[in-house]
Amino acid sequence: MNDNIIAYQGVEGAYSHLACKKAFPNSITIACDSFSDAMKLVEAGTANLAMIPVENSTAGRVEEIYRLIPKLSLHIVEEHFEPVNHCLLGVKGAKKENIKYVSSHPQALAQCHTNITNLNIKALAKFDTAGSAKEVSQKNDPLYAAIASNLAAKLYDLEILDDKFGDLVGNVTRFIILSKDIRKPMYKKDIEYITSLVFQVRDIPAALYKALGGFATNGINLLKLESYSLPGSLQASQFHIDIDGHPDERNLKLALEELTFFAKEIKYLGIYKKRDK
């Protein structure tokens, strides 16, 4: 399959755009207004893949994604970890000590709160990081700055006034890469895998406990367990799990067989190689 067209949410220079370029250096990227739009481009065949963030080491999970994925006919084929390095960007000739206003996405502003406070500048919340950089470029005022990626600085011809403006070191976003095609890798003993799936539990006492019990008795590690209510119901819940392993491994195969007794509507989202953070 040709992986040269990849969709993402945001504008050019967003961290999702940067992740696309890191994971697929020769790709053609398509910027979308929403996560749903990016995924639907893949469903329609306009894009081959979608780069979607699911969690950040500082900000936590992107809950919207866990609700969207089960509704679409897409599959997780890879994961990608992208370091989030917040840069303070200004127009050419601007000085860090002269900045009076800084704009960015609220999460980026929060992750740079200490540095913003130390400079005694006013934070302006905007829709996204790269869009803020574009706006500062268009404004062309040395009193205004943006918090965004170094890619945004390059795209919008801005100067990097501080290339480590975030308060925390090691801020990382985990992305999943979605495809319309199922790509189940052949099991190899020396490679680590993740199996992702969603399910609902049957209406019996201790159903979740019993559904997950097979993983414990077979020595299977769960990397993630997310729960959320289904639309239109305050009682029915759906569960997303990331499992450390490949379904062709004997112990995981036994655990999944046990899951079928206590769960319903099990949907496999993908089987893919586990990446280093």
C-alpha cells in the first residue's frame, strides 16, 4: 500500500504535522479541521493514513478519540511517540525581554505557565499552537509571540526566541496511525506487540472483573484500560484496552477466549509493533 498521503488535525506546523513528517518524511500531508475529518479522509480513500494523538504525558488522554475510533471502519497499524518541545516564537528582530503578549492553545500555555509568569507577559488562549504562530507572523508586531513547534517557526518565518520554553522536560505525545486496511503483522518471538480492542460487558454480576480475569490468570499485561459511557445511556459502558502481546501468543489466545464468555461486541482495533517512547 502507498503510504504517501497522511491526514492530521490542525494547521501546518502543528505538533501532529511534525509527527507526520518525523514518522513519514516523504509523505504528503493534509491538514484537517477536526480529528473526525482526518479519519473520514482515510475512510473515503482520499488519504492513506491518519496521524491521531491519543494521550500526552502532561495533559493526559484525548478522550474524544476513544469515542470516535469504534464508530469508524479504521484500524490501528502503528504507534508513534513525538516529543513536545514548546518554542517561544516572535517576528524577526523581536527580543524575548520585550514580549508583552503570548498566544497558543490552552494546554501549551498551561505547560509553559512558569516561564510565562517569569517574563510577566499576558497569555492569550487560541484554537491551536501553529495557528497562533501564523497569526503572530501576520500581525508582524515585536510585542507579540506564540508558543509552537520549531516547524511552525520555519513555515511562518518566525524567530525562535527560546527553544525550550516548556516548564517540564520529557513532555511526549503518543499518536496512533490509522489505516482503512487491516495490517496484522506476523508474530515473531523477538518483537513486542500491542493488541488494541473495545468491548462491552454482559449484563451479569462482576462482569468486568470476570472479563479481565483471564488476562491475570494467563500472565498478560494490560497497558491501558479506558472506560466511557455509550451515547444515550448512563449505564452501558464501553471499554478500550491495549494489551501487551500478539493474539497468536498462546497465553494471550487463552485470555481472549475467556474474554468472549463475559464480554460482547468485541471489536479489534489493531495489532501493531510496540514502539520505544
